[in-house]
Amino acid sequence: MSLPPWTLLAASLAVPALYANSVDAQLERGAKIYTEKCLMCHQPNGGGAPPVYPPLAGSDWLQADRARAIRVLCEGLSGPITVKGIRYLNNMPAQVLDDQQAADVLTFVGASWENRMPPFTAAEVAAARTTSKFPTFQALVKAAEYQPMPKPVPGWKLSEFARLPEFCSRLISNGTPQGIYALGNNGTIFHIDAGAAVPVIRKEEYLSGDISTMGATFDPQGRLLVVSNRTHRTGQQPFENEVVLWRSTGSQNGHPSGLKPWLVSGYNKGGGKFNHGVSHIAFGPDGKLYVNSGSRTDAGEDSTDPAYLGGGERENTACIWRIDPDSAQPSVEIHARGIRNAYGFAWDADGNLFTVSNGPDYSAPEEMDWIRPGKHYGFPFQFSDWPQKKGFPYPFTPDPPAGLAFTLPLLNLGPAGGGSPQKPMATFDPHSSPCGMLWCGPQYPEPLRNCFLLTRSGNLLGPPACPEDVGFDLLRLKMHRQDPDTWTVETTVIAAPLGRPVDVIAAGGNRLLILEYTRATNFKDNTGWLPGRVLELAPDSP
């Protein structure tokens, strides 16, 4: 009879005398958990896979802080860390283990591969867990739950397509049913197929430093483009946001590879938390690449921190960029201004460009704008369709330059998203966080034919700014043109509640894929976040 793999693994270790007899059962339990949860990344010998997965064998980082080791296991870890002189930037998800199970696997690791750590106890794990973002095992279990699938509109079905190993910001398609990818927050590209998310480009292959990635697309030649934001500071200079557009130069095993810098830009960061960075990128009907450059402020405020450059927005922030993809030396052209943070934008069948933007903390409605070249959409002088008054809504709201005209957002007539025919809203509930959007053409069955779909990832602010949960849904936006310069929007819910949905793409055969950022479907439960999944929305019948 063959022995279980964890027994073989435990038997292969030179267990120090400190552990003999008294913790044999704990070591055996821990070896089993290690085999099930940890072995794939950290390997049977604890050696890891540098420079992607750090070693546990003889780990100076692990042995330096017992409480930290417990927290990493119980809440996950996002780098950077340095282990045995090598820097690691990968992510480790939280492991759903109760206090005794966590103590068992940590005792096993702490006794193996030249590590010399005293045994861990369930009480020690419970105490350290209280300082993590999941202060109890029950809190972690609740956060780890994938919520029941909501029922979508009649004629459509919703199902789970793949679960994600880390937080992802975008879905990407090369136009084929097999060419579906997800962009990790920190740059890893995952191929999504048959329920699995497999990394095909790891962030370490092309990125370093304090990085965020929120935009990616394929160009007409099938090359992958990814945009990154990197915070850095040289000498006494203010912090900068370095923006790089990367473009693939080859393929490997049928997937894009060899990301190289294609365009480098950037600006000095603002002093607050509202440095939105560059996010969505997409090719327009004219063949040009359009890029959202979000604001570096909440509402145009100044900065008093000398490490950051004050003065509100910069020439290339709070705007839409337009770039010629055929240029040997690509440069940024400003297509339209006054757009706070258009995390999503798309074109209708007639080539009209619409964006959706997140509003400020002051609770102005989230905006949908019809974007035309050279227009200004108000930020930071005008919020939603509110009246212009000096110092409103903030005492520091600046007066607009003389003669500057603003184009106001579209009116939402409901019945969803906060508007109604009696009380139109420009455009969606405050703090509902509109994100990715997609145009569905005449080939789609009703009620999705000839409309936009919009994901709203939901509020991040509790009472009093946002007393009720808003967003966490997929909306249909039916556009109605009133005159040459005016549109209204009819909004209905397609599916809700969803786990902070941030993107939606076409996947062939009238199928749609929705990216859930995390698992929680509301804010009020305060369950914490773990990576989400990809859902498939498809017609009930072919």
C-alpha cells in the first residue's frame, strides 16, 4: 500500500529533536496541509521558484517575525519582500485555514528545511489574526465565500466562468473565443480558459517598483498593449507617476510575449489619495488609440506636502489622450478635457464616444459624457449639472477661466441608476463607481440589442456620504438622441448583486464575460476582499 504524499514529505525531513514525539501529529497534519495548499508554489523542498515564489527553506524573512508569518497566511501578501537577498513582488492569497490548521502548517514549515522555529499554537494564531484585515477565522470564511449567482434578465443565463488567483482590473480579448485574458492589478497577464486562470506573462518579466496596471487591449495586428503607472522619486524631486505603454513583440505557446516600452509619458503626482493614474485604453473607429488619464486630485485641491507638486491638475491629467499607433515616435494628443476619471469608455455603432467617470467624495453624481474633440467637460470647475457657484461644492473649487464653456453630462431617466423621468440625474448614483462598458450591436438578442452595458463596482464610502449600497450591478444603457447636441439615457438592471464588477467584454457567439473584482456584493457587511472571478452571460438558447 502506498503512503499518502504528505506522509512521504514528512518522512523525508530531518525533524529536529525539539519536535520529537510531542508534535508528531501536528507535523503530520501540517505536512498534509502543505501538500494541498502550498506545495505548488513553494515546492516539495520548500525552495520556491525564485524570483517568482520565495523559498520557505532557511527563510530569514519567515523566521524574523512569527506574528507576521501568521498574518501572511491568514490575510495574504502583496510584495515587495526580500528573502535571502532576493526581492519578490508576487501576490499570495489568504489561506482559508482555522487557527489549529494554520498552527499545524506553520509548525511543519518552521520545523523543515533547516528552519528552527518553535511550534505554533492555535492560541498564538488567533492572537496574531486579530491584527490582520480578517480579525477572526469566521471573518475570513465570510470574505472567501462566492455569493450565489443572481438571476439576470429573462432570456439570459449567468454562470461562473473562472476563478481568479489575484485581483484583476481588466478583461481583454484578441477577438477569438480562445483569446480571453485578464490583467492583474500589478501587471500579470492571465489566460482565461476552461475555468482556469493561467499566468502567461508575469509582472516580473517587464515591471518593477511601485506599479499599478489598469488598462490593456489588443491592436489590429494582434499585439497586446498594457499601460502601467509607476510611482517614483529621484533625489529631491517631487514624486512622479511614470506612465508606460507596453507592446508585445512576439508570441509564445500561442500567447503574446516580449512586452517592450512603446510610449513613455507621465506627470508629477498630487499630494492626496486621488492620483487616479492612466487606466482604460482602446482603439477607436478612426484607428487611433484612446487613453484615459485620470485626475491627480479629488476636486482640484492644492497640496501642502513638499514631496508632491501642488497646483491642481496638469496638462495631461483629467483628460482623454489620443495616440497614432502607426507613429514611429508616438506622442500624446489631448482629445478632450475636464474628465475626472473615465475608467470606462466605448463607441456606439455610429462612432460616438461615451465615457463614464467617477465623481468626488462630496457626492456629486457619477457622470456619463458624450465626448467630442476639443470639448471641456467641467472638472474641476463643474460637477455633474450642479450650478456653478464660487467655492461650491468645495471651498477651494476654482473659478473657471474666462470664456471656458462646459459640456454637461447626460441625463439618466431611469428606472435604474438613480434617475427617473420625474427627477433625471446627471448621470448615476453618487459613489456607484461606473467602470467598464461595452457596446452591444444588432446581433445581440433583446434586451441587450443596440445598447451599452455598464459595470458599476459599487460604493467605497459608508454613511453619511453613502448611507445605502449603490452599484454592484450590470446596467443596460439605452441611448436616446434628443437633438444634435443632447442625449438621454434609459437605464435598467441586467444582473445584481455582483461582486464589485469592473469590466465586461464580448466573448463570441453573443456571449459576454463580466469581471468581478472581489467576492463581496455589498459594502455594509464589511466582509473584506479576496480576489474575484469571471462570469459568463449568455442567451438561454442559441
